[in-house]
Amino acid sequence: MKVVIIGGVAAGMSAASKLKRNLKDQVEIMVYEKGGEVSYGACGIPFYISDHIKQGRDLIARTAEEFSQSGIPIKTYHEVLKVDTDKKTVLVKNLKTGEEFTDSYDKLVIGSGAAVRHFPPFDQAYENLFEIRDVADGTRVKTALFDENNRHVVIVGAGFIGLEVSEACRRYGKEVTVVELADHILSSFDQEVSEALEGEMEKNGVTVKTGCRVTELKGENGRVTAVILQNGDETEELPVDILINSAGIAPATSFIDTVEKARNGAILVNERMETNVADVYAAGDCSIMRSGITGEYTYAPLGTNANKQGRIIGDLLGGVEPKPFKLIGSSALRLFGMDAAKVGLSEKEAKAHGLDYKAHTITGNSYASYYGTEKLNIKLIYDKATRKVLGAETWGQGIVVPRANYYAIAIYAGLTVDEMGFMDLCYSPPFSGVWDAALIASNTAK
Ligand SMILES: Cc1cc2nc3c(=O)[nH]c(=O)nc-3n(C[C@H](O)[C@H](O)[C@H](O)COP(=O)(O)OP(=O)(O)OC[C@H]3O[C@@H](n4cnc5c(N)ncnc54)[C@H](O)[C@@H]3O)c2cc1C
């Protein structure tokens, strides 16, 4: 069996590695990657930019050479231009030589990820206009941050990446402004969480401008010198030395038109990562699957999903029954002194899906009250009739993310708030009170 894989990062290389482990020499794999790096941890890039991680190479799990030595050949700087699913071929361009050739497959795995959207006015190149997708992007931003002449940083887009990078830039003492079109940062979270994080950013010297659209870039000698913002009828001009476009991504799927896609271009897959075309599979940021909670197609471009989805394909093609996977959409971030996490649905998502839910929030202690003073908030969303947990958001200081993870398991297993309230959790003062904050949140949900 010959398997061609498009994309050599989380989804593609998870599929390749698992498949190779399953079938050993009984499979021929070829990976095409249009960039120069493979198998890197994109999630670490903000921390590489902040200089918490010194070397970009520390983010690379295995190089293309190492994969090739283990029987998984990778051609870097090779872009797949076109897929013909009738003939089962891919048209490939060697980006270094310009040569084009055709390769054939028995099974095709698409792990082509997503690219930063270049909508106006971000559709022109400037020396100091950056985006952050791969390690080389991180190096470019980091180099610009080390330059003391660059004082003003403007980050457009207050999603996870934009926010994490805003903290990284503040660590260099820059004047940092985050511009967001929505009314609040991190718009998938409920407003109270976003507001708490906005407060944390302001406290740490990041200016947050929400409800603002970037309408124009002023340039000089190939550099952006100012950003024009519009907020209702008001316009504002911000000076800029480093401009980062973090305003959105688009699935990289233009090379294939025979598979079903969502409006944003993501390839529709089922829970086995199968597309509507036989022998074509997709995983990671280029794909979209149904939520394990609402049953609706939900785009969740997260590294945690890409790795699992790739592995599912590696098992499936390797003749092993894949482990069950439910998309819950778990995500977390740390911003300065505050952590925040979300699993399942926020209240506004439950409302938008027309669910009959209840919401309940508590503020609790991260540790035993005599051990440490850090507080966290837990917001629970649960079904009014069945009392099954639909979602949870946790935010504050101390042990924040593990408490959200506890609810991810509840959602996965279909547990009720009542079952969660008497769960036999570990207890010792450095970890919780004798009644863990998550137990209290569950028990007080009426
Ligand atoms: C800065 C940053 C921070 C993040 N932090 C987190 C986090 O904390 N937690 C989390 O869960 N997720 C995080 N993510 C998201 C996570 O990194 C992605 O979900 C994950 O990398 C997706 O993996 P992928 O393999 O689907 O796609 P990608 O990592 O995008 O890889 C796809 C690869 O395919 C290649 N490719 C595309 N088109 C072609 C083609 N036609 N031919 C050949 N090759 C092609 C691309 O060059 C790319 O290298 C972060 C992402 C970034 C950028």
C-alpha cells in the first residue's frame, strides 16, 4: 500500500508515525511538505518569541532526516498543487527547482493545516508586517523584538496566539497594543472570562482596543509606519514598528476540489477522519468534524486535535481499530498572572445552539485556604433536564487548567453535575481544600 501525506507537522506526521509503527515495511509512505521544517510544536512559538525557549530548534521534535532514516521519507519544499481523486494522483512542485511531477497513491492523507488569512489591508507585503505559523515566523518576530529601535508593537486579532504573543512582546519592554474587532478578546469564552483577561493585560501594560477594525496601513520605504483603526465613527492612528497579523486563519485546501468542504474551506470528515471520497482522509487544521456535544460541524484548529486525528488515520490505515475520539474543543492559555481554560460549550455557545441549559459560577480557593491565597472561578454550563455537564470555564490563579480538564471528562462520559460533586478526587492542602473547588462548583449547581 502506498500512502501519500500532504503536510509534515502535527496531523501529517502523527498519521505517518502511527502508520509506520503499525505496518512497518508493509507500507510505503511519502510525505510532501511545502515548508522547510517538519514536526515542530507550533504551540511553543509564543514562548520561543518571549525567549523562555531560547532556540527555535528546541521546538522541533524530529527532523525530516530523522524521519527519513526511520523509513518515513519526507520531501520538504515540495508543494502539492493538485489532487486528482479519480486517477489517485497528486501534482507536486519542487519549490527549489521549479520542477513539477505526478505521484500516485492508494490512500491519501491531507494534513495541510491552515494559513494566516491575508485580507485587506493585510494583503500587501511589508518588511515589518509579520504572521506567526511556523518556527521561521517566530524567529523573524523575535529578531525584530531584539532591535531596540522597534518600540511600538500592534497585534491584530485577540485569539489565543495574538494574546500569548502580546505577553511575549511586553517581556521586551515594548509598547504593545492588541486590536480586536469583536467586543471582547478571546470571543469563544464568555464575557466575564474575557473581561478578567483584559484586566490582566491592562495591568501588565498591554493596551487592548476592542470593537476596532484596521482599515488602512500607512507605509514608507516598504515598512508600515502607522495603523488606522476605526471604531464606529471614530478613527485613530497608531504608530507601529512591528505589526503582527493574527486576525484569522484559513484551511489550506485549495489543491483539492472533489471533497466536501465547509464554508471556510475545511474538509468535512467523520470521527474516523474519512472524507466523502474513498481513500482520502483529512486531519488537523485543514479539516472539520462534528462536535461531540452538539453534533454540529465545529472548526477546532488545535494541536491537541491534530495529533489525535492524525493518529486515528495511522491506526485505521494500519488495520487497527482507532481509539474513540470526541471533539470537545478544550483549550487553555496563560496570560501574565492569570490562567484560563474552556472545555465544551460556553454559555453563549449553549444559547446560540438553543439548548435548555443552566449556568452556575463560583469563586473558590485553588489550594487549602490556610496553604495559599490564590483564587479561581469556575463557571459550569449543564443541561437543565438531564443535569449533564455541557461546558466549563475556569479562570484565575493557581491550579486552574486541571479543574477544567476534570469537566472535559464529565462531558466526554456524559456525567451529571451531581455525579461530579462526589467524585473521589485527590486531596492534600497544596492541591485543594478538602472539598476541591470543582467539587464545590458541582455540588452548588442547583
Ligand atoms: C503560535 C501558535 C500557537 C499555538 N498554540 C496552541 C496551543 O497552545 N494549544 C493547541 O492545542 N493548539 C495550538 N496551536 C494550534 C496548533 O499548532 C495547530 O492546531 C496544529 O499545528 C495543526 O497541525 P496541522 O498538522 O493540522 O497543521 P499545520 O501545523 O499547519 O501543518 C500543516 C503543514 O502542511 C503544509 N502544507 C500546506 N499546504 C501544503 C501543500 N499544498 N503541499 C505540501 N505541504 C503543505 C504546511 O506548510 C504546514 O507545514 C497553536 C498554533 C500556533 C501557530
